[in-house]
Amino acid sequence: MATIKNTKGQVVVVAKQLIAGTEKHLASATQVTLLGSSFTPAQIISELQSPVTLRADVDASKASTKAKIANEATQMAAVRAFMSAFESFLKGAFGSSPDVLADFGITRKPRAPLTLEAKAAAAAKRASTRAARHTMGPKQKLAVVGDVTSVVVTPVRASAPTVPTQSNPTVLATSAVPTGASSPTVPATSAAPTGAAAPHPA
């Protein structure tokens, strides 16, 4: 006699074996008394078929459920993005009407003022982030200069200027050298006496 196991899968295996044996050896029997009642072979097979059918339905339901869960996971991201966009639209359209937003199930929570500790922590976090990212302000950017040690300058030689030639040059009167007036007259008193002896004292 087959031993009935507790697990659902094993119950199905035993039920199938019992069905096979009933069809093979009890098909010609008229009545079989079980649990104080009489059963025909067809009724016995129907009772034994019940757990097999139930397990098959459960397995099919599990497979269908897995497919539905996978389908839900695939479409849920797009649905959430659509809902978020719609909520943003509603907040922009009815932002000044909290009662209207409440009709859509949207409630805006008032922002609690930051404590001094929270403000100090936020300022320290911003400073740390700026230092890590090397972020500089306008004044700090002005303090950053290039490091140039020497500069080599290559002179550019210009060509000699071209002096235009005039066909009839005009000589200015002031450029001519004066004649007879350039040498000044030496006064007679400045000339040394010639041929006169110096007087001797008597």
C-alpha cells in the first residue's frame, strides 16, 4: 500500500499511482466501501483526481502570477514617471489652491525652519564639497595667475623707410649759409699791442 506523504507534490504523485492501479485492477468492481460510504470505481478515480487537478491549477496560477509580476515590474517604472509628471503639472497649475490639490490627494507639507545646528552642518557640508571639487569664487579666480619663468621675444625687423624723391626741390632761404656776416668783428681793444715796448720805470 502506498504511503501518503504530507507534502503537496508527493500527495499528487501518490494520487496518480492510486488512479492508475484503480483503472487497472478495480475497473470491473461494482462498489467499494470507504469511510462508511460506498463508491464506484469512477467515483474513486474522481476523488483521487481532485488533488491532481488542484495542484495543476495552482502551478498554472503560479506561472501566470510570475508572468503578471514581471509585466508589472516592466510597466511600473513608466507608470510612476507619468504619475510624477502629472503631479508636477497639478502642483504648478493649482499651487496656490491647497484645497484643489487635496482633491487630487496631494498635500504640501510646510517646510520646517532649519535650526542653527542644521544650518551650520549645511554650511560645513557645502564648504567641504567646494574644497573637494576645487570650486572657486570670482575673487579666488582672480588670485590664480599663470606661472611663467621667461619669455623669448623674437624681434621683427622692419624695412628701411622709403624717402620720396621730389623733382624740383625748393631750397629754403633759412637753410643757406650767410656770407660775410657769420664771423663777428673782434674789437680793437681785444687785440694784443704789437711793436710797442713796455715802459720802464725811471
